[in-house]
Amino acid sequence: MIKQYITALMLACCVGVCGQEKKQATFVPPFDFPLTLSGNFGEIRSNHFHGGLDFKTGGVIGKPVRALADGYISRIRVTNGSGYVLDVCYHNGYSTINRHLSGFISPIAERVEKLQYENENWEVEIIPEPDEYPVKGGQQIAWSGNTGYSFGPHLHLDVFETESGDYIDPMPFFKSKIKDTRAPKADGIMFFPQPSKGVVDGKQQTKTILPNAESPVEAWGVIGTGIKAYDYMDGVSNHYGVYSVVLTIDGNEVFRSTVDRFSQEENRMINSWTCGQYMKSFIEPGNTLRLLKASNGNRGLVTIDEERDYQFLYTLKDAFGNTSKYSFTVRGRKQPVEPLSHREKYFFAWDKTNYLQEPGLSLVVPKGMLYDDVPLNYQVKADSGAVAFTYQINDKPVPLHAGCEIRIGLRRKPVADTTKYYVARVTPKGRKYSVGGKYEDGYMKTSVRELGTYTVAMDTIPPEIIPINKNQWGRNGKIVYRLKDEGAGIASYRGMIDGKYALFGRPNIVKSYWECKLDSKHVKKGGKHTVEFTVTDNCGNETVSRETFVW
């Protein structure tokens, strides 16, 4: 749905742009000061690629953000995840999303605030008509900020290609404004012996070595390799994702990755390409990520079947052409490869629909959700006092391409109200995190995005509301709370001042503060006021806090 929306929006806004014009498209920089980056395109993130460039703003918020070319503002949002967000459609065949802004300029700022009060909701969305907010290249469109899921002041800029809706690397538009003479550096090499097909140093487990290791690694059968590497730029200490990785063996190219574009549908495939921060130099059979190319007819996997030395060479390159090379030797030595032992009912095939039916558990994994075959390490863990059994579908979490339905039966119901139960993902240390769920015929049903460990938990404890620096509210002109919920998580909140709706928001979700800036348009200045704050968690438990303050 997200891609369909983006594609439709961009096609509507940029119809008639020909390929020739797109190639010649130019952008002015988003700022009028020298550009430095804290993040680049395609960096490895949890479950997704970093979709754009992160521009530094000197550690402060409130820098004027400029339109990159002629076009118009196509979407205006306030969200918890990205803070204040502005989408711009340009006439040159590209569109952008500007995230983590501190605010919008007039008259958009006033329109957004009006809608927030009308909807009585911090999160809002406006899709203007194309002729409502036209922009010219270099014109200010917003203020930079640190809102949403942001660890410091910066501007996150996504660039999309109109015709395809793909995220594309914005770096080529700004290369002349950024200095980079430093080549990428590798931190490690990882070996992936393929289950029942290959061994590395006598074992069927992953093995890591340092780059340019002088001692050969012994292997036999089918193996894959991966590399952990980062790029660097002049004058800053940040590290970045690597634009291009090429693996050759004995002088022949085996694999290449070029991080220049991806679609929304491809985003989660990063889980198949990476192992932690290592980038695999082979392609799992269910991974269709276009930025990966294997040229040896075996998805980049290598067959070591001769007792000789194989010369591996990695060539790393950044978007500016800075290059580094790392070589190592794999010595072919014949050694036994143990066959894979598994029970058929606990083997999930990547190219089929898979079902796991056990007492108290059902899981359906449709075709297209797995990137490779998975022999499950399945276990059931019983606790006599628990609401449900704990089901270890696999000991190591296996990412799924999209949500898959799981149903877990309740063994006992300490409380009759079934809204108090939720499905919980269980970490190796025993921590429980809610993945939601609804009660249905003795089961809790929800959607999960990894094959891990799950159970059913119960939440009857209301959230905790903690006033922050209450005696400073009037002086600072700002009411601030911190919210805590140990169970199912916060579902909703609502603030009232003197019996009228008050606009509370969560400007930066990293800090976990909910705040309301006092405004004389909505709260009469000069006297004592009562604030009522109501918080509800995902199991319907509610807490109401009432405080007084002078402003």
C-alpha cells in the first residue's frame, strides 16, 4: 500500500517528464551552508535500509530547509516516527520526503495546528492540491529539527524516482558539495558453510577472520562469504554504508552489490542479505533484491572441490570512486560434510506454503515469506503457572518478509476479561515484548514477522504517568509527562486543560516525553489551571492524572 501511494502520488505530480530530462535533473542543496552527512543511502538498519541522506545541522535545530527545485508540496504530516514531515514533488521527475523537521512555515504551520485541534490528535496528515503550495528551487519550505525517532538534530532526505516509486541514492545530486577522499574500510570477513553441503575449518558453523588475514582458511564443499565494512568521509568521524562491493575468486567476478536503489517491497530483504553488520556475497533463493548480482551461476555461493588455494579478493568502492581491496586465501582440503538431520514436520521450505500445527499452536507461513529453507529448532516450554505454553519456533529468530498469522491457545484464564491478554515475543533473556493480538475461540491470534519464541502474557496493570519538573511548568510554558507501561504498551493518550482539549504530543520518541506547549490562544494566561491526562494501554488499562499549575 505504501509503495502504491507513493507511486500514484509521484506519477500524478510529475506526469510528462521524459527520460532525457530526468538524467539532466539537478537539485540545489537543502541548506545554504557546507554539507556534511551523519548517514548515507542504504546503510544497514534494523529490518530496513536507510532510505536517504542525513544532513548535519551543526548540532542545532531551526535551520531553514530549502526546496531542491521547482515543484510543489504534496503531503504534510506529523507522525510519532518521523516527527514533522514534508513531501515535495518536483517537476524534474523526482520527489522527496523531508523528515524530523522542527516545524513548518506559514501558512502550513497554522493549517496543521488547526487540524490537530479539530481532530484532537497530535498525528495528522494533509494532502494538498498541486496548486496550493508551489515552490521554487532554493525557497525555504520548513525548519530543520530533531523530532520523531531521531538521535540528534539533522535533516533526513529521501529521494524517489517518479516513474518507478523507487528510493534512489541522492548522493549524485550533491557530490560537488561534499568532500570525500577516504576509501571504505573492512572490519571482518565471515564464512557461511552451507548446511549439509560445506564445511569451514572442519565445522558447519559461521567463522570470522580479520581482513587481509595471512593464514589460509581450510574449507570443502559449498560455502559463501560476507564482509563487514564501512565508508568514511573527510572531516567527520561518522561511518557510512558501502556503495559497491565486488568479490572475485581467482580473478573471476562472483558477486557484486551496488547500493543505488530499492523499492518499498524490497526493504525487508536486507534481513536476507545481511548477518548482523556483515553483507553476504551470495543471494538466498527467496531474495529478489535488485541491488545484488551473482555472476557464477550459483547465486554467489562457491564450491571448493579441489585441493588447492583459492584466491579471494574484495574490492570496496564508495559513491566518489574511492577504492580499497582486501584479499585472503581459502585452501581446499577434503574433509567430511555431515548431512543435515531434521524432522520433516519442522522443516520450512522457502518456495512453499508452510504450516506448523501443534497442540495449542498454529502458524501459517505463506510462500514468499521465507528467503531460504529453515530447519526449525522447535521446542515447547511449560510453566505450570503460565497463561500459555511458550513456543520456541526456532532458537535463532528468522526474519519473515511480511506478517504471518500465529495462534496460541490459552491454558488457563486467571481473569475473565480476554482483552487483558496479548501475544508476547520472548527474548533469549526471557524479556517479553507485545506483538498484539485478539482473543478468538480459546486462542490469541496475531501477526508475527519473525520465527522466534512466543507465548501469551496478561496485562492488568494500568500505565504509570510521571510529571516531569512540575514546579517548572508555568515558568517554562510547557507541561511534560513521562509514561511507562511494562506490559502491552501505550495505546492512546488525551490531555485536557481546564476542561478543554489540550494538544499533547511526543516530539521525540527516543526521549519518551509527552508534552504540551502552553498557548494563550487555548489556555487563558494569568492564574491557576487544572490539567487532566488520561493514558490507556493496549489491554484497555487506564490511568488518569490530575495536576494543578500556575501560568
